Amino acid sequence: MTKMKFYKQARTMYIEENIPIDVISQSLNISRRTLFYWKKKYEWGKTYFEKKHNLKNISNEILEFARKLMQKISSDIDNDRQTPQSEIYSLMKILKNIPQVKQYKNSNQKSKQPKPTGQLTPEIIEHIEREVLGIE
């Protein structure tokens, strides 16, 4: 059996799961030298960086979209305009996923965000103002 049968698993462990080469080496019983060779030849470092960079950009874009949508809804309310139900629905869907977005953005810190319940409670409104709109 060849070492290449472990290539895909080793790559996934390094790029997706952020496991160090030494641990992968011990887990799969593959030499560090082989893993470093694969890392260099198949550009695992570049792929890892691009993946992390893309997740950060996506989470920033989602949060920025939520801010804009919240500002539009707020403006509609302030100006006594009817807010389309689709916009409210979209905002609620985004708000339900903010903890996952923040998890990507702050992967090294535990988030203390309130759990979305599907209703706008005073705590959720305060959280939106603080985290999404940046209002203190």
C-alpha cells in the first residue's frame, strides 16, 4: 500500500481541521518529511490561507449586508413606510445565522451572543445595535 492513499485525509486534516503536521504524522503513521513534501508540492499553505481569507470576507459581507438591511428597515419605520415582508424575513434569517458567522470571524474566542428565538426581544435588539450596527 502506498502513502498516497492517506494524501486526501492528511490534506483535509491540515487545511480543514487545522491540525499540525506533527499530529497528522502520528495519527496516520506517515513521516513528517512526506507531509512537508506534500504541503510544499500541492501548496497546502496557500490553500489554507485562501480558505481562511475567503471565510473572513464572506462573514464580513454578510454582516455588512445585515447592517444595510437593518438600516433600511429602520428608515422605513422612522418614515412610516411599509417594509416589505421579504426584507424582514431576510433579516430574521441572517440574524439566526449571526452566531455561525461570528464563529468564523472570531474562531479563537467564544462568542457570548444571545440565541435567536425567531422574535425580536429587547436583548436581541440590543445585540443587533451593538454587534451589527455598531451602536454602543
